[in-house]
Amino acid sequence: MSNLLTRLRFIITSILILTLALPVVAQREPFTEYVRDDRARTASIEIDGARPSAVSIPPTLFGTFTENIWDAVYGGVWAQVLHNPSFEPDYFSLRNMLDAARTGRLVTDPSFGSGYVRVEPFAEETENLERSRFARSTAHGLPLPWEELRPAGMRYEPRDGDASNSYRSMLIMGLREREVGIRQGIYLPVHRTLRYEGSLWTKLISSDARPVSGRVRLLSLSLRHRDKPDEIIAETVLHDGSPQLSSQAMANDETPHAVWSRHKFSFDVPVNKIASLEKIDFCIAVDDERRVLVDNVLLSPSDAIEGFDPEVIAAARAIRTPLLRFGGNFVSGYHWMDGVGDPEKRRTILNQSWGLPEYNHFGTDEFIRLCRLIGAEPQISVNAGSGTADEAAAWLQYCNGAPTTKYGAMRAANGHREPYNVRYWEIGNELWGDFQIGWQTPESNARRYMEFVRAMRRVDPTVRFIATGADVDFYREWNGELMKQAGAELDLISTHLVIGMQPGEQRRPNADNPFTHAADLAVPVGVGRKLDEMRAQLESDPRTRGRAKLAFTEWQFWSPRDSDPRFTNLGGAVNAAAFFHMLIRRADFVPVSNMSNLVQFAGIHRQRGRVFLTPSYHVLRLYSDMVGARLLPIRLVSSGYDVHDGNRRAPEIPNVPHIDSLALLSADAHTLRLYIVNRSLDQEIIANIVVPDGGFHEGGIVRRLSARDLAAANTPEQPEAVTVTTADLGDAKNNLQRVALPAHSVTVIELRRR
């Protein structure tokens, strides 16, 4: 009897295995029919050229965004190299100050990786040296990240209430026959230019020094080798009474020199005196018995483009991002008036969201100029956290109002007579989270959305509003309240996904790397299915049905471990490509998307004076020039897998294809592009590709982003470790029958008509 039962179990199990192994239509995505066949050793992609989509890909789907966070602006797109140029105190969070003292670098969020996100003056130093250095300099009154030039004791005083622009300046008290000064470690792009230009404000408090040739030496500015104050690379000397750009009388009339004066200076670095990626010291020194207040010290490479780093601008132009968002947590405490007007008079304040100083060098006018320089349309998130509807309406009038309006006249007075015509306005950022300044409940968010829209619409009724929606894994109540209170006024609703990729983010206990990485690379599939549910919710209400859409205004993949798929490595790029597939298939419902970020995260990086590009940057560049293209239906046969107890934000994702493919027909119908993601961790997959008739067999180009290691990434030392390779396809008719798709790779096949 037992043998019979054993035989029956074997027969039943065999039948189930055979049944489950048969090819089945596992998933119908928009314009993709996926047939799962786990027995197949190859994949098949069949393109239907007869039924292109009615909706073309909007340019706004390939947007990026910028935020005043870490070195995305200052030390990133903004060329000026000095931090805390006006010597302000208390604008670093305690965690940031402790980290700077402990490690010599500023890591604002340890979850982003060991030392990955940093303000560069603190980088690349040994722990003990930096601990003693900052302990001594801060004890002597110097704010981070300034240090003593030489040990001089208490010869410095932060002077409160006497400054050229903000609240504080720095008094340097010279000594006879000794040099007293301050310094800051910097990196310069010496591979690109050897000339550097700057300015600073000074006030001579007293001087017992003898004049030389009728002039009194005020101070010297120099570049010196790091920690070697006697090794001067370049130097310029300022004299009291030397030509100055401007001056203004201040309240202190006790001395005849109590006037703040602005001076320009420059350095010409001798060839081969500074190595690429070498850290040096920028120094301000006083000698003899002079006492000088200094403030607002700025230094930029001479090839800066209107304040912007030229290599960053060139890379941003090349990526062809059509939309640039001014957003992020920063905006929930940002008051736009702080960032307009004379840049020399803008105050340094606290960036509360990230525990850093905000210099306000980069404000509204600079953001719009950045958009113009890179060819992007501006998108602005207003402060719906600590801000008011009237403040937002005033900002809109500053941007879009005629020069005869109150704030349009302010814009014109600042040198920009013509309106900026900003079309996209986002009401707040992630207001559902208690980490957000002025966070909201679902009810108060909906109510305030209406307040802001009414106030802003009175200024400009033509703009498009983006309401703050919730993320894809907890949207129902939050978005439901928006629909309830503001359904008739909803145009676009934002959603975000900033998702952790490490094993600790998996529901499975003790998840190993293969499970974690397979689950991570399935996330775009799971997110797409959630977007379909969000569409169903909006379609259930007659006030939003067929009209309200989503804007995916922030998305990125991160991990504290370099080995996981994250924004800086190849794994993050594979996920970014699959994410674009998911969005393009739903472009009729999600017409706006902003990948994080233009600079930093998944975009352009500037570290140690060098600019380099992430693999995800290359992915965006591969997709962004197909604006206006239309989707072609495909039938995909591929092996696949199921995710159970995966990433906590998308734990259950059945039927994930190893091959994720998308076919696009260009707007002029002359170019066919097939985008293919192989999300297999370790298997090359051979694909048989069937293209439609119509003259697309006359050769083509294959572009590929791949590397042996999922964690492969670019660095300042190896800026092209992961980059796009290009090859001729050759005989397309034959070669498309066996296309090799490397493990964890992105492949783009471009075919053209004659």
C-alpha cells in the first residue's frame, strides 16, 4: 500500500511540475504580452509594427531634479569651491559636526553609505588628524570647515552683528614678524583650467604697520600645499587703499578705516604645481600688527559659466533632460525671498532639512538660468510646509508676472524683465512624512492644496498644479482625501519612491545577496502594478476619471552598501532602465517623471575637482532622445521568477521576466529602437528578435551598458569604468536571430529605414 501511495505522489508531482513548466501568458503589461517559459534557454521578442500606440512619449517623462542637499548645488552644479564663505555659526546639525570631528567628512545620513555623501573640505583625511584639527580651530573661534593656517593661539574672533552680508564676520589679529591666518581645504579642476578668480569683503580695524611705497599691506590670499603652509603655490596681496569694487559705511565709526570694502583677486597656478585630485589649502593671512575683518570669501574657476561648473553644464546638456524640478525636503522650509536680489547681500541661513548652511547663492534666478543653459523646462515645488499660500502666489508672480506687477517688477529690477513662464508648480513635497518641515495629515494636506491653488490661480490661471500625493505603497487614504476635498481641482498628483535595496529592507529574515538583489531588480515590475491600482482609484471617481494623472516627481534606489543595486552603480542603472520601461508603458497616465538627481545620486557627480557620470546617467541619456516616439506592441517569451517576502515596499511580485523589453518607433517613423534589460544576476541570455517588415533590416547599431559586476561604478579615478559601448549590428536579418544579452545589462538596438 505504501508503494502505491508513493507512486501516486510521484505521478501527481510530475504532472504538476510538467503543468507548471509549460509556457503560460504570465502578465499583460501595456503593449507587452509576457509569456513565461522557465524551460526556455533563449528568449523571443516579436515586435508588432502595425499597431503603434496612440499616445506619444511626452518630453516631461525624462525629467530630473535638483535640491540644495549636500553637494548637489554647492560643490556640484555651482562652481564656487569654498564652503561657509561668510563664517556663519551653528548651521551644521550636531550629527554633522560630530561626524566632521570624528572622520573629517560630513555624512548627513549614514544610511547612504560610508562616506559617500560628503562636503568635500572634510573628505580624504585621517580620523585622528581631523579630530585634533577641528577641535583646535573651533576652540579658537573658527567655524567649520575653516582651520588655522599656523598655530597662533587666540588670534581670531567671530564678530557678530558686523558683516558685509549675513550676521557674522571673522576678525584676524596679526602679529609682528609672524603670519596669522585661516585656511580651508579645497579641490581645484586643474585638469581643465589653471586660473581662479575670487572676491572677498574686508574691514581694516587697526594697523600699526609701516606703509610700503605709500600703501599698507592689508592681507594676502594664497594657495598652498595641504598642511604645508611654507609651500606657497600662488599668492596675491591686497593693500589698504588698493582699488576696490565697492564700499559702504558701517555703524562702527570709532576708527578711520571702518568701511567694508569688496576686493577682487585671482590666481594663476603654475603648470604641474597641483596634481589632479590633489587637495590643497586656500589661505587668508595677516602679518604685522594689523587687525582685519573678513567676510563672504568666494573662489571659482575662471571658466565658470555664469556661476556654474562648465563640465556639469556640458554633461547636463548632453543628457537632454527636458524638465528640471526644484524640489525635495529642502523646499518645505525654503522661503524664496531669501534667494533673490544682489547675491553679495543674500544671507546664509540654516538648511534645516539637511543640517547644513544654505548660502542662497543659488536662488530662483539662478535656477531658471540653469534650466535655460541645459535646455530644460523649469518645474518648481513651493513651500507648503512652513510657507503660506500668499508666499507661493508671490513666488509665482515673481516668475510669471508682467514687469508692471509687484513681484514682476522685483524680477525686472533684478535684471530679468521678461517673465519666466514657469508652467509646472508642485504644492509641497512629501508632506505625509513627519520628517518633513510642516508635515500634514491627509485632511490638512487636501485643504491646504486648495488654499494654495486658489491663491496662485488668481496670479496665473494657465499653470499646471501638482498636488502632493503619497507613495505607491500607502497611497489609498492620502490620495482618497485629495479626491474627496479637491477632486474637481486635481490635475496631477505626485508620487515618490526612494527605496532601500539592502538585505535589511527585505521581509525574508536573513536574506542573502542573491535573494536581495533579485528582489531589488523586480521592484520596477511591482511599482508598475501599483500604479495600475492608483489609476483604478482615480477612475472610480467621476470628478477625476479620465482627467487626473500622476507625476512621479522623485525616484531613486539606494543602499548603505556599495554591493547592492543603488543609484551609483550598474545595478541601479539596470533598475533605472526597467523603471523607464514601466513608466513609458504608462505614459498616458504618468506624463511627468523626475529621476533623482541631475547632480549627485543617479546623475552627474563632482568629487575632488573632477566630474564623472553614473551608469544611471548613461541610461537616461539612452532613453531621453526618444521623445515623441510611440510604443509598438511586443510579445515576449522569457524565463522568469517570483518574489515572495521581498523588499518591504514591494514584497510580493509574481511573474518577473528576466528579460524586460520595449519597442519604440520614432516620431518620424524612420527609427525603430528596441530596449532590452536582462535582470538575471548571472546568466547571459540569447534572444531571437523578430522585427516588423518595412525596411528595418538594412543594418543597425547596438549600444550596451554592462560590466562583470553588478556593483561596478564610476569614480573620479576611474570615470569610465561603466559606460556605453557602441557596435555595428551588421547583417540585421541574420544577427537579430541570436542577440547575446549579458547578465545585469541594458542593450539598445537601433534600426533605421533606408
